[in-house]
Amino acid sequence: MIEIAESIYIPSLTDIERAYLRLRHVVNHTPLLMSVNLSQQLSANIWFKREDLQVVRSYKLRGAYNKICTLDPATLDKGVVCASAGNHAQGVAYSCQKMGIRGKIFMPTPTPRQKVRQVKLFGKAFVEVILTGDTFDDAYNAAMAYSEVERVPFIHPFDDEKVIEGQGTVALEILKDSADRIDYLFVPVGGGGLLSGILAVFKNLSEDTKIIGVEASGAPAMKVSLEKGENVTLAKIDKFVDGAAVKHVGDKAFDLCRHLLDDMIVVDEGAVCTTILKLYDEEGMVVEPAGALSVTALEHPDYRDKIKGKNVVCVISGSNNDITRTEEIRERSLLYEKLKHYFIIRFPQRSGALRKFVTNVLGPDDDITYFQYQKKTNRERGPAIVGLELQRAEDFEPLVARMQAQGFVYEYLNEKPDLFQFLI
């Protein structure tokens, strides 16, 4: 049983079980499915909790509906308001449509269009979407201001007791469906609502299970907060893993994690992209970046050996991915796997210089995938930005050696992120 300070909020099993009863006619009891491929590759029993198969393709419906349906009907006359990078918005939108109430939904301007369309689809005529700001936090501040002025209930995406209780029903389903003891449970972390609900259930019903939170390295708000011993606000985040990119986690989640979480790790966004492609190729699954966090953690150096021979569950939190991001996902994966390399090369301005580069520098399996050349008529050499894709990471050093042997002057862009972002 959990024993922590009385001042720390922790959802009771009774409240989470009541949420489960409220939700049983609204949400899908999503399957717990074994990944045969990953189990063989990692010498472990790997199970996926498939919240990507939820009604709105993420677990967020659980918390949103549980919160809204427990509000006093009189307070819902003006509807509800929320802020979200996508999945919570869809949960609120579906809840509004299901309950016949109005909803105003604030979303960051860079939110993938697919998620915006899905919000409108699930909410139908009951919701209005307002795009504002660059991050979730910008949208959150705008939604809070609207809530205070118009006196409309705000449905928080993670830092709310009823929302956390709703998310905790994910854990109840995992335990209902698992025939064996679970050794490790990997949970994606944005604001921490899902993790909080899972902690409350597992630390009561399966105390020996190690609960591991997983964040993207570009938005490690929980990791940094736990290291500093206080809930901090990050000055800057990478918004690529949009479903889990927040500058400040929930206060309730932070308190619970500080006392109950076994470990908090971060994974590179490039590794997340590799996981997304791997899940599609090997499992036939389409997941969003946040939905791939838990599976990416299986390759984390702290856990690859620890999980061998163990029963492991990964929560696949959502599948609301925008197909227009596919090329970016592939590019980030190739860069992470050290298969894509960019250079500024100063080609001599004479006939045959490029042919010499292709013939004498490129290996038989190397491809030029990007080439931008600017001729300098008043100089002897003209710079070109060249992108090369390799079949094997170990082909890179021989490539550079051949470039140097042939006398090509170059600047390697992969190791210069500011210049890379500006030029590519």
C-alpha cells in the first residue's frame, strides 16, 4: 500500500474504479497485445497497451469525459473550455458531442492539421477550435484567460483530480488483462496525468512493478524538476513530440512522481522517429511521436539489459500522426542513425569537379539526396550544400577520408545545429 504525506494528493482506488464504471460505455477497453518481434529482438516479453486504438485514438478521452461528466450540470450552461496540443482536445470534443454541451478549444498554432481536423470531426457542431501561440503553454494561458473572463469551466489536460482518475483506468485494464506479473511498465510523460493515475493503481495493486516515466530529450520538464527537487518551468522546448511537449508538468503529478516513481528517463527525438518507422514496418502500427516514447525507452542504455527475461508493458498513448510529417520523421531518424550527412563543399569551378566527387568520393551504396550549388563567377571555388545518405553508419569515416584525399574542402553541418537549421 502507498504511504506518503497526507498533504500529497493521490487518487484512491475507489475513485479510479468509479471512473472506470462511468467510462465503460464511452471508451474502448483497449487490448494488451504482445509484440512477438520486439520480444524476440530484446529477449523479453514485450506487451503493448494499445491506447492508439481508443475511440479518439488516444487515452485522453478517459480523463476528459470523467471530468466533464462529474461537473454540476448547472455549471455546464456555458459549456467548457480547454487547451491542448491535440489529443486532450479530441477527448474534450468527443465528450462535448456525447453530452450535448458546447466546447471552446484552444490549440497551439503549429498543431498538425490532422489533429485539428479530428477535433472538429469528434466535436461536430458542439466545438469551436481557436489556434493561438506557438506552444501548449501559450494555448493554455489563452484558454485560462477566457475561462476566467467568461466563467466557463476549464478542463485541464493533466493537473486535475478527476482527469487523473480517468487516466488511471488505463492501469486497471492492464492489470485485468495481464495473466503474469509485470516487471516493468514504461509510460510516456507530458504533463504527467497518465503517469499519476498509473502510479496510484500500480503502487497499490502491483507494488513490485517498476514504473518508468519517459520524456523526449527536447522537453524534459519532469526529469529536470525531479533533479532540482521542485516543479520548474523550462525556458525552451523542442515541440516535435507535440503530444508530450510541455514546459511545466502538473503540480499533482510532480508530487506523486517525487514520492512514487521508480525512474524518469529521456529519449532522443531521432530515436523516437526510428521507433515510429519500425513500428509501422514491423508491427503495422501508426503511432504519433508521443505514442512511441515508451517503446523507444526499451533501447535506453539503462534498460536494454535490465528487461531481458522480464515481462514489460509499454503504453502506446496515441496514434494521431499527421501524414505530412512522414518525411521529417524519416529525416530525423536517418540523422539519428548517422545515415544522413550534410556538408558545405567548396567545389573548384572547373568542368568535371562534380563528376570527380561522384566517381572518386562516393561509395557504391551512397546517394546524393540534397544538392544546392551557387556559382561564384568572381572566385575560383563555388560552395555547394550536399546531403548524402549512406546504407551503413560505418561508411561515414571512409567517405570523409576519400574527400580529404581528393582535395575537397568541406564543412560538416551535422555537428553545427544552428547553421544546419538555417541552411537545410
